Amino acid sequence: MENYNRLSDANIITAKYMDSILIESRYIDSVKANTETELFGDKFSMPVMTPAFSHLGNYNGREKTGLEEYSEAAKELNILNFCGMMENDLFKKIADTGAKTVRIVKPYADNGKVKDQMQYAESVGAFGIGMDIDHIFGENGYDVVMGEDMTFQTEDMLRSYVELTKLPFIVKGVLSVADAKKCAEIGAKAIIISHHHGRVPYAVPPMMVLPEIKDVLEGTGVKIIVDCGIASGADVFKAIALGADAAAVGRSMLPSLESEGKDGVKKFITGVGNELRYIMSSTGFETVSDIDSSVLYEL
Ligand SMILES: Cc1cc2nc3c(=O)[nH]c(=O)nc-3n(C[C@H](O)[C@H](O)[C@H](O)COP(=O)(O)O)c2cc1C
């Protein structure tokens, strides 16, 4: 229909929602903050993570793939690293960078492949494993990604992955209280609240659903990570203030990765961390675990 221009892009809706959250300041008695963070028993320099990306080529003819380059940056920054769909040989290269890496495996129709990729990840030193449950369906039924069929995932299937590994199991693509409760029931150690850069039209912004999910997970020990549209320290701060333990940047780091590889990602994420520390200091929160929503306003 001509001039029928409804907004359905969840990326735009999410950005607008995040921009509607405002921050007050509290200077008196405040000191310079510290962004160090503990997750799954390990210490990281900040609650900022790399995204679970896949299919990045070799930028500007450089020898290593973008995936290896950003993993090296994660190692040097001491932040938690993520990666997405790939075969075992590429995962090995990522593991060999020494970055603490969570491998997000696809919900392949071939369940043997799911289990093989998870076990392989553990055998070569992955920090954690997980699955992006928001890549199950496509408009024609079950999704097909790079020629590979995906399929449904039941609670029992997810529980079998938890039981398969000693590593933390992380469910990516949770965007409801209903799924969050099931993740706690199957023994997931963390969830990533995400709409996977807007796979579903009108997907609710992760930060909008976050407080309800935080409430329902209270006391379960399940950690909460947020992604989608995270591009600054202010975005990370808002996510944590609303109840997240950490946030992952996404396509926001791609220009730096493409132009300058590892060093570009290091510069970009250091900037995100510096802005986070600046906002923490300016709001009176000395440590990440101190941050709460009492400093937030909505437009
Ligand atoms: C090039 C590219 C590849 C991606 N591959 C995967 C993947 O294999 N597995 C996965 O869970 N998410 C994948 N994602 C989604 C990201 O992990 C993340 O959820 C999303 O990019 C967040 O939104 P943002 O880019 O707007 O921040 C991919 C995203 C991009 C841009």
C-alpha cells in the first residue's frame, strides 16, 4: 500500500527505546569507579562482551578472519568472548587465541552435529557453550541457515545439552519471561536477552523485557546478558541498571574491526568501557554490582 509506512524494524524500535532511558548524576561523595566484573567465577576487566558472530571474512586482505581478530582483542582486553555458527576447524583457531570464548551452536536439525560441536568446543578449551534458540523458525517453517536445516528445541533437548558438559550452558535469544523460566528449569547458567538484530518484526526491546525477567530469575543464579543495539558505555550502563550482569556489543564494533582488526576492536571496546566507568563515577556507583535503576528516568 502506498505511503503505508509502519515501523516494524525491531532495531529501530530498540534504539528508540534505549534512547528514551535517561540518567541522573550524583557527584557528591562519588569516587572514580571500577568496571571489573566477575562472571562464572572468573574476573573480567568490564561487563562488556564481544558478539556471537559468524561468517566474517578476511578484512582488507588481512591474513586472519575477523572472528580471529576480534577474539584476539577479547583476549588482550580480558573480556568474555563469543562466537556463533561455524565448523570445528574455525572454532579451534578461535580457541587457540586464548580468549575465554563461549561457542553458540545453532539449533541444527542434525542433533548429532549439535552435540559434536558442543563436545568439540569443550575438548579444545571453550569457556562456555550455548545455543541461539531464536534461529529455529523462518517464514517457510523451520529455518535453513547456510544450507543447514534447523529444528525445534524442547526443554528436554536443552536439558540434555546442559547434562552433556561441565561448562556453563548459555541460552541466547530469550525475549520473554516464559522462556527465561524454562532456562532456569533446565539448568542454564546464563541467558542472553536478544532479538538477534531484529529477526521478528516488532520484537520487544531486550531492555524493556529485562526487568520482568530479572524478577523471575531472582534467586536462581542464572546470569543475564543483554545484546542488540549496544554501542556505547551508556547502553551498557542502562542494561546493568535494569538488571543485566553484562552486555554484548554487536554490529557497532564492525567498522572498527573492518578497518583496523584487533587494534580497532580494542580501541572501540576500551572506549565503551571508559564511558561506562565515567557514567558509573558520575552516578555514584563505585563497582558494577552497585549499579541500580534508581538513577534512571524515562522520557
Ligand atoms: C555477521 C553476523 C553474524 C552473526 N552470527 C550469529 C551466529 O552465528 N549466532 C548467533 O547467535 N548470533 C549471530 N549474530 C547475531 C549477534 O550475535 C547479535 O545477537 C546481534 O548482532 C545483536 O544485534 P546488534 O548487531 O544490533 O547489536 C550475528 C550477527 C551478525 C551481524
